[in-house]
Amino acid sequence: MKHFTCLLLLLLILITSFSSAYSTIVSHDDRAITIDGQRRILISGSIHYPRSTADMWPNLISKAKDGGLDAIETYVFWNVHEPVRRQYDFSGNLDLVRFIKTIQDKGLYSVLRIGPYVCAEWNYGGFPVWLHNMPNMEFRTVNSGFMNEMQNFTTKIVEMMKKEKLFASQGGPIILAQIENEYGNVISSYGAEGKAYVDWCANMANSLDIGVPWLMCQQPNAPQPMIETCNGFYCDQYKQTNPTSPKIWTENWTGWFKNWGGRHPYRTAEDLAYSVARFFQTGGTFQNYYMYHGGTNFGRVAGGPYITTSYDYHAPLDEYGNVNQPKWGHLKELHTLLKSMEKPLTYGNISTVDLGNSVTATVYSTNEGSSCFIGNVNATANALVNFQGNDYSVPAWSVSVLPDCKKEAYNTAKVNTQTSIMTEVPSKPEKLEWTWRPEFARKTILKGSGDLIAKGLVDQKDITNDASDYLWYMTRVHLDKKDPIWSRNMSLQIHSNAHVLHAYVNGRYVGHKIVQDEKFNYIFEKKVNLLHGTNHISLLSVSVGLQNYGPFFGSGPTGINGPVKLVGYKGEETIEKDLSEHQWNYKIGLNGFDQKLFTTNSVGHHHLKWSPEKLPANPMLTWYKANFKAPLGKDPVIVDFNGLGKGEAWINGQSIGRYWPSFNSSDDGCSDECDYRGEYGSGKCAFMCGKPTQRWYHVPRGFLNESGYNTITLFEEMGGNPSMVNFKTVVTGTVCARTYEHNKLELTCNNRPISAVKFASFGNPSGHCGSFAVGTCEGAMDATKVVAKECVGKVNCTMNVTSHKFGSTLECGDSPKRLFVELEC
């Protein structure tokens, strides 16, 4: 027995030793995050698991790793994981554990931003609406109900991670976690209770004992040991309020999100790289791209109001998972250099030299060597400076990186990576055969038949619990000839917060209101024909994403909050009849949703008949359905909704999100030219003015049956025509490059052969992709023939951009020489 006990003890010691040998110690000091005692330069990127599909995750994470990332960051989305209180969903693309394990399998770290408030342009900021409907509820402050629910969900996520040994302290990939999110932006609105709430968050998080540091982003003076961090387009000027915390950037906004009716945002590769290099020049050691892959707001998860289904964000990986060039490649080159400078950047002594006219040089020196940056923050003037006996030309609004403090290895304004122009290739057959059926809302519209009755008007989310975008408000009013309001000129007047409002009186469509100016508090008034006797008023309130940001955002009004009035005009006299306190009937959602017309098995119900006859002329509230075969190959699939109005779409029963191609962006504020110099804002360099905010919608390959037929189902709210709807694949159509001499140029059509060289010139060519022109000097060799020999017929090619390769260029003198190339894929 004694011998057995000794063996058991020895086995226990071996197991403990084995476990500790594979754990990772993560901590921090005032310079950096340390991993197993070593300070690290860490580059991270945000990929939100519900905004892609599980089959996309390995490819996305591999491309992130290839792009030079060390870690993947994600929020955790409370409302999709706990849609009903204490009922949880971690299936499909909500499988958080699988996502974290995929990150681990690819050899990367993870940053888990639990929140559970996330903002993220996500519906209701990630909060479940049932939380709002609990008694005496108030979000993000000292409120026992809220804190209990927040702690319950946070604890559940932590315990899930612990069970699977996913924290670095257990040998897993999670090196950092986050509690709350950007609370410092709103804390002043909550007074003393805001400070008390932040302290409670910190204590609650610490009590969970996860073995890795906790972050609080945008939270100056965060309670210890929380690490405060910065979010924004630039964080080089950010100064930590706690001198023991490293300089961390949790959100470098790689672009911006889109709103319905908004212009398409665009942030240049030059400016994004500049922001990163400036951050590391000024002492930063951990930087995260928000987003690295934006993805798609499937279903109804888009927040807002009015956040589009596409969450592309102009990120280094586009919505479909393609590499977004030149942004991806230009950043990859920077990441490689920063990693090569890790020791001086994290351990070196720092000194700064003012070179005048907004140009500074920063030296990181150790006994083994030094690394330097020369930054020019002047937004208009290029600089020629002498530093440590050498001359350097530093363009305006750029940073030069000198790993050895001698030779410029990289400048943020000098993009040597290819630019990929994506194109849409139609699928065959291009024309779909549609069947259709009406929503059958006549009973609702004419008779006011609903799910529940209440006296007075009720906020939309209080009734729907966000189970649907749609809520019918229905009442009736009796009028006779003697009624004081009666006249030949009467109107229906509605004070509304509905994002979209449709009004019916006695079964007739009166009109609608679409908010186009972000003024979601408005008065809708239309002339109506009323009857002597009973009149039925039916109002359809539509939400397009619940508010996700701001102090007290959870209590913002939705739906029709009134008053609702009938107004009689008799000459100069106006008489009103207020219907707000009448008895109102409410119906949540629409009949087709209740009957699940979007699912593939709904066709089995004999009473749900679809008409194959000629499509009606743009009717509202109509369902459409068609079968199609999946496009061949592995290229991303999109569906073109040109011609439709507004609604929601499903592929084989899975929602690909809301659509609204009839909503065009503003005609103003776009420019054909984009100057990367100067501070970026969400309106700078915008494009696609006067065009549909979103015309193409992502259809993940994981939603499709590769063999046999697939079904697309549409619910058309506004009256669009589906006859032009068709499926396409997204491929690289054109590749361009403007590479400086003495650099290696890599060109690829992404799994498609390079078919032709449309332009090539080495010297001082000019212009943009699609309009290149030969300059005043060229290399002696025919650049088109050189490039064609290296590239045509190949999937990718590489060449050194040198005078040896393309011939001497004596006419160019000492000016920098470049190779301009345009290839056809």
C-alpha cells in the first residue's frame, strides 16, 4: 500500500510538471506584454466569429498569420449566445470554443474581449433585449439586476474557456481578456455610480482568476490591475494614465462601417501603415487592427440604427475573405520589420531627435545595436533630412523605418505591393425562375387582428423582445357626421421613432416614411379618406438594427411612441382627435415569418402555395422563391440584388441578412482623387456617391449545396422586382503595381493564371491603375516583354525591380525609379 501511495504521488508530480511545462506566463510591465518573461512586440487583428462561417475560420486565420499577425482578437456576443435568459447557443458559427481552438491550431495567440457590452455596430451593442425588459433594469451602472446578469454571462464564458484549457496559464492561446468596453467615453454621464461600476467590473473580473491580464479599453485611470488601452484612427499621442501599464492599442480602425444611405468608406494603405509605424515609434508595443476581417452581418445582428449587412470595413481581408491589396501586403512588410526590431523596441533606451518642420527621429538602442524611425507628421511638405551623417528623403505624412539606424528598409508612403482589382463573374444560368406569394396581411390590415391588446402605445422592443423587425400597431375609431373632427380635409398624424413606417387606413395603403437623415424622431402626416362608422388604422413599424452606442443607449425609444392623431382641417380651424390612449392591438412579426416560408421544408405544407405565374408589378409585402445551382469552383459567391427594394434574404433557410439596394448613398462628398496625407476621418476618401449603399450580398460557400439545387427566398417589403437578381463569383480581375527600384515585386491573380500584360514601364511612369502612362524616361529593356516572360501563364510571379533587370535609365538621373505594371487575370 505504501509502495502504491509513492507511485501515485510520483505520478501526480509528473502530471503537474507536465501541465506547468506547457503553460504560458503572461504579464506586463511599463514597456510591453511579457510572455514567459520576454517582452514582446505583438500585432493582432480582429476577426469576429459570427460575422463569418466556421468553414471560413481556418482560411481567415491562416491569411492573418501569413500577414504577420501574432494574435486574433474577438468580442463575445452576449445576445446571440443567450437569446433567451439561461438558454444558450454555441452552435455553428457561434462555436466560440471551436474558433479559439482554430486560432490555437494555427499557432497564434488570442485576445478575448468578453465585454459583454461590445458596441461593434452590433444589434443593441451585444445586449439581449430580454435584459432590457427585466424589472428596474438599467445598463452599465450600479444596478443589481444588470450586474448579476453580466457576472453570470461573463463567468459562463470564463468557465467554458477554463474547461477547455484555453487560457495561456493553462497552455491555451488566450493571452489577454477584456472586461467592459469603451466605458471611459460615456462614464461622465453616469456620475459617481459610473466610477463605482467600473470598480465593480474590475473586482468581478479579477475574482475569476484567469491567469492572464485583463484589459479595459478607452478607460483612463482604470482600476488596478486592469490595463487601460487606446482606440482610434491614431494612438501615437496616447499617454497611459498609469505609468506601470504598457502602451496598448486595442482598436486601430482599418476603415469604417457603412450605414444605409451612407457613402463607402476608404482608408488608404499609406495612412494605415503610417498610424502603425507612428505608434511603435512613440513607444507602443501591442497593436490590434479593428477590423482585420470585417465579414457579414448575417440575419438581424447589424446594429445601428441603419448598419448595413456588409461589415467589410475596408479591412486587410475583405468581406469574403480575399486578401485586400495593397493594404494586406503593405502592412505585412511593416510587420516583418517590426518583429526584426523586437529587442531594441522592447528593451532599448529611447531617445528622440527633433529634425525640424515636424520631423523627428527616434532611436531605440541596446548594447547589441540600435533601430530607428524617422517620422514626418507634416501633412503637406516632404522632408530631406540629415540624420547621423546620412541624408533621407521622407515624404509628408510618412514614417521611414531603419532597422539598423542606417538604411531605410521601409517607408509608409512608398507602397511596393500589388493592387488587386476585384471583379464579379456572372453564374449560369443568369436568369432565375421565380415563384411568389403575398404576405397575406389582409386580416391584420383590415380587422386589426393581433397577438395582444394594450391600452395606449407601447415601445416596440418592449413587446417584440427583438424577435422581429416588424410590429403592427392597430386600432379602430368610430366617426359620425356630427363628430367635430369631420371634414373633407382630414389627415393621419403620427409621432414616430420607427426606422421605417407603413400606414394603412381601412385596408388602403396611405404611405410610408423612410428615415434618410438620421433623424429617427419625426412626425409623419398623410391625408386620409375616413368613413362614417368604424375606421381601421393599421401601422407597420419596422426596425433596422437597435442602437448600439452612447450613454443610456438601451433606453432609447423604438417603434411608434405617439401621439397618433386624426386631424381635421376646417379653413383656419384645426381639430385633433388623439388616438394614443385608445385600445391598441399588436401583432409581432409577419405571417410568412411565423410560417417559416424561408425554410426549405415549408414547401411541404399544402396550404402554403407559391404561384409560378408572371411576377406581379412590384407589390409590397411579398415573398419570392427560386432554385439555383451553386457556382462552380471555390471563389466567393455573391448575389446581386439590383432591382429589389428592401427586405431580408435566405439561402437554404439561412439568413444572409437584410437587403436594401434601393437606398442610395448621398450624391455629395466623394472624390476621384484620394490624398493619403493628413488625418483620416470616416468621411475622407469616400466613394460610390449616388450608388446603392449595398448591391451585392455575401453567400458563404458553407450555406450552399455544392451538388443539386439550392433555394433562395426573399421577403420584399418595399416592392422591388426580383427579375434581375443573379449569382456571381468574386475574382481578381486586374493586378497593378507601382514598385520602387531595389524592391522585390510579387504579383498574383489568386489561383487564376495571369493572362496578359496591359502596361509595363520602368523609369518615371505616371497615373493610376487603369490609366498608367509612360514617363519621360524608360529602362533600355522592353518592360512589357520582361514582365510577360516572367508572369504570363503563371498563377504568380516574382521579380527584382532593378536597372539590371529592366535596363539602365540614364535619362532619369538620380530621381527614384519605379516599375508600373498592369496585368489582366
